[in-house]
Amino acid sequence: MDLKHAAEQILFGTQLEDKFTSTVYLDDSGFLPLQTVPLSPGRPKFLEITNVKGIHKFPNLIHLETDVLARGHVMHFLANHELLALELMALALLRFPEAPQGFRQMIAHTMTEEQDHLSRYITRMETFGVGFGELKLNDFFWKIISKMKSPTEYIAWMSMTFEQANLDFSKHYQTLFAQLGDKASSDLMQVVYEDEIGHLGGGIRWYKYFTQCESVWKSWSHFVRNDINPIRAKGSPFDIEG
């Protein structure tokens, strides 16, 4: 299997195991870009995404302390984000086959880490009695990023907006789970946090390469402002060090 077919299996596959197709060390020979973007990624029935808003909210510290299911719900929310990220990364590989090899290999490597996160989240939520697909899965990430027309747009939205925000959220929940004495969940969030630092860093390096901008902040905030507010790129609290 080459990288193109691995990306197709991840994007269009209708079984959960399709999303774990390996993308490492695969041949990445040239091919024509995908012209028609699907309205939604392929999914098994129990993981189909919806555009319904505000169905569930992220649990806070009180909920996490008093309701063990709430901890599973956190893992479920984050697993949905990882799954969408995987599918959107596969879409980027299919949409931009002529992008620099280093950029494409960065995406392929990132996908292996996203698959690891997804697997860990699913395992952890199950220990709390929550099955993947029990909560509705929103399509916000997909609606924004799937319309990308260049590698620069992919980086601006994926790496520098949503992954940057996830950096903050993973650190936030790592701290909360540590306060609750839930070492397994805290350790999981620490793994995600450290990986997201690398994902953001790689994205910024390629953003500078593609745009040759003098100010990353000015360029990026102007770039995304027509589609989403730049506030989407941060959680609460904002992890300045990360």
C-alpha cells in the first residue's frame, strides 16, 4: 500500500479499523489531486457526524469529581477531535500531492500520533463505562478545514488553530485529572500535550516556509479571520510556555 491508498482508506473507510491504517514509511509517488471533497468522511453508522450544535458541553472539575461518566465524556469529546483530525490530514494528503515531500511526511508522521491518541482515548473512555459513539459527534472541524485550497490553509486552520487550541485543552485536563488523583488520565493528557507542541511547531515552520511572512501573528490572524475568530486557537488557560 502506498501513502495515497492509505489516506483514501482513512478518509473514506466505513469501519473504525480503517482509521488506523498505517501511514509510516510508505511510498509517496505522484498522483493527481482529489478534486471532489466529500460532504463528510466515511464512518461506521455509530460514528456518523452531525451538524447539531450544543448537544453536550465539556465537563468541568465538579462534574469530573462527582460523576465518573463525565471523565469518559471528556475522552469521548477528545477522541472525536482526533478522528476528525485524522480524516482531515488524509484529505490534505489527497488534495495536495504536489506539496513538498517534507510537508507530506510531516502530516504522515502526525497521523501516527493522532492514531495513538485516538486508541488511548477509546481505551480510557471504556474504563469509565463510555463507548465511542454514545455521544453525538459534531462536524465543526470538518466544515471549516475540508474547504482548504492550499497547504497554507491547512496549516493555518489545522496546526495553528485547532491543534494549538488542543495544546491548551490537553494541558488543562492534564492538570484537572492530576488534581483528582487520576494518574492514568493525567498521563494520557500529558502525552497528547507534548505531541501537540510538536505538531504546532512543525506547522509554524511550514507556515513560514509557504508564506515568507515577517510576522506570523499578523499573517495568520488576518488569514483565518474571515472564517473563524482567532480566539478559536486558544483554550483556557492559555499555555504560553507550550
